[in-house]
Amino acid sequence: MAEDKPHALHVPAREIPVPAHLSPQAQAWLSMVPPSQTSAYPALDDAEAWRQRIAVSDAMIMQMYIGGRSPAGLAIEAVDIDGVACFSLVPEGVTEADRRVYLDIHGGALIMGAGEVCKAMAMGSAANLGTRVVAVDYRMPPDYPYPASLDDCLTVYRALLRDYEPKDIIVGGGSAGGNLAAALLLRARDEGLPLPAAAALGSPEVDLTESGDSFNTNAGIDGMGSLMQANLLYAGDADLTDPYISPLFGDFTQGFPPTMLSAGTRDVFLSNAVRMHRALRDAGIEAELHILEAAAHGAFGGSTPEEASLDRETKRFCEKWWARG
């Protein structure tokens, strides 16, 4: 006899109001018509269709989240680090005597965010932290599936270790960047490299199998929807449960740096942050978890008091671990 499966909970259709206790800016964001669920992805072998979709998505990211930010006060330079394209961002007033450096790994579902989008996303990190930032413009599908992206991130981390002490480096990334940041740390550890002072993972995409509870409970609430087709494109022939692809399934008892995680209560990746936090804590790793009320993936567009509060927490966390170094 087949083993009985747990019964699924059937929830009736209902309206979800905008919480009145949020800031006016957050309420306005949530009151907008929610974005449609992810439209059908191209076939995995249709590289040109993927390139077209990625180009459209990159343009939307620049317009919706990045376009209004100004690079004033930042010295930005495109650099090549051991064959990997990167951006160096140095806030005004930061000198060579300040040895702190933040390795920023951009988001974008492991397929988007290259070039100018990578640079623009890193501007926010540099402005918030007030420290030197190195942003990795890593290779991505459809032309470069796994492990190209991770290889690029590891190459840049190795290079930073030549010029900086591990205690001066913090690795961070949001969404897909959180995946690569965590995978980078697991692989660096496994290859015998020293670990950095800390890691900052914003709503990290650490489970490409999408097995967490919030992939169901927040479906239809978070307009992002499932990224499974993009996950398969990224992984290629590799297993989605490989810890270098889904870092949630890694063995953290062998070492991992202190970590800050964040997500939102409407975030489809909420379970990723919650489960990663618990896995780290169970392994004896210092970890913080910060959850924004009513925020979906990407929060509220970047200009609310709630997000400013999270930015302050991220800066506090990084300064704490840089100081301990």
C-alpha cells in the first residue's frame, strides 16, 4: 500500500488588505495593481528568446528600481579582475587607509542584471555602507550556465584575498546574488580559502528546488511567481539540490561566516531566509533574520522608511563585523 501523503490545506479566495500601520509610501506601493505572475518562459533550448526576455527585464529593472538613483559622490570604474568584468565603487572620502571592502553580487534570477544594471545595483550598496564596493559582473545563461557565474565570483574573491585581509571583506548579495554569495562561501571554504568577516543575504534565492512553504503560501501575493524555468536554465545538467546551486542544502557545520538575512512577509522567498537562518543557527553560526512587514520580493521599490530601516540594520551589521576583525 502506498504511503499516505499529508493532506493539502484548501484556502478560499479572499482579499488581502494593505496594512494601515505601514508608512504612506509602503501603502501606496502595495495599493498599486500588482504585477502579473511570471509569463511563460521560453523553451530551455531557445537561447535567442531568452536573450530577448532578459533584455526587456533588465530595462524594467533600470526603470523601476534604479533609474532615479544618482552616482553623485561615488567614483565608479569598470575593472577587469583576473579576467572577470567588475565595477569598483568608492564613496567620496574613502581612502586607501580604509581597508574595508564589500564584495557585491547582484540579483536578477541568475539570468539578469549584467552590465549597467550590475553597476546601478552596486551604487546602492556603496552609498548605504560608505565603503569600497567591488561588484561582480558575472557571466550568465543562456550563454554561460552553471558553474560560470559561481566561477567568476570565486575568481574575484580569490583576487580580493591577495589585496585584503579576510577580516576586511564582507560578501553580500540580494535574491540571486544571495544564492551566489552563499554558494561562493561554501565553495571557498571547501577549497581551503579563508572566510570573510561576514555575509549579508537579502531575500536570498538559496533553494532552486522551490521546496519552501512560502513558494505556495505567497504564490499570487508576490507577483514574482515561480522561477523554476530560469533555475533549470541556470543549472544546466547539474542537480538543483547541489549545495553550490542551492546553498540551503549545504553543510554549515564545516564553517560559515556570521550572516544577516532578510525577507518580507509577502515574499515568495520568505521560506528561503527562514530556513537558511535556522540551518545556520543549528550549525552554531551567528545569524540574524530581519523580516519586513507586508513586503514582497523586492520590498516596496526602494524608497520607504521600512527599507531605510533595513538599510540601517545592514550597515550596523557590517560595521559590527568589520570592527570585530
